[in-house]
Amino acid sequence: MQGNALPVTDGEGRHERVLCEWDSQFPGYGMHMRSIYRDGWLCTAYGTSTAGRPNGLEKTWGDAVLTPTWIRYDGTEGELYHVHDDPHQWHNRWDDPSLASLRADLVADLHDSLPGETRTLEVEAPA
């Protein structure tokens, strides 16, 4: 696990934001998601798909895991939910024009808050 302590907004240890990174272990999918929770909003930005690129599983499973699948993202897709109004996250507001500036602000904050250096872990088997 990599990272640094996030800043808190008050003396009670409440965080200004919470971040989460997720990368698919399966090269056939190549999904990369980065999420931020701030001010009651949960925003997940999808990274550009890397389907078909090696990540270590091909050593165990063979080149068949590199076969591209139907899952493809160009990096402009994502999810946006107001967690207080939509706690089950049923109504994705990512494409809502009235929230475009909020979405842009959350995505910028997300990318500005992510750690700069990451390292790739060799994968022996899927988790």
C-alpha cells in the first residue's frame, strides 16, 4: 500500500476528501478507476483502458489473458453521485450538464490529490 495521510478539516479527524484507486488485475479488461469522495459527492473517473497490455498474469495463465474484451474506456467516462440524496448510487449524474463544473472540479481535485509515484506489483494470481 502506498500513500500519505490526507488533510483533515477539523480537530475531530474528519478528512476533507477520501481517495480510492482501482486497477483491474486482468489484462483483457484493462480497467483503471480513480475515485474521490468530497462534500457529499462521490466521483469516479475511468482511465483509458489498457486491455491487451501485459501485467504479469500472462506468466501464469498464458497469452490468452491478453485477448481484448468488449470493455473499453477512452478516459472521458465516469460516475457521479450525491451520496446523501442517492445513497445507493442508482442515478449516475456524470453526464448532467448542470453538474459539469462540479464534476470538473472533483476530477481536478482527484488528480491533484493522488500520490505522484506509484509502483507496479507483479501479480501471481487474481485476488
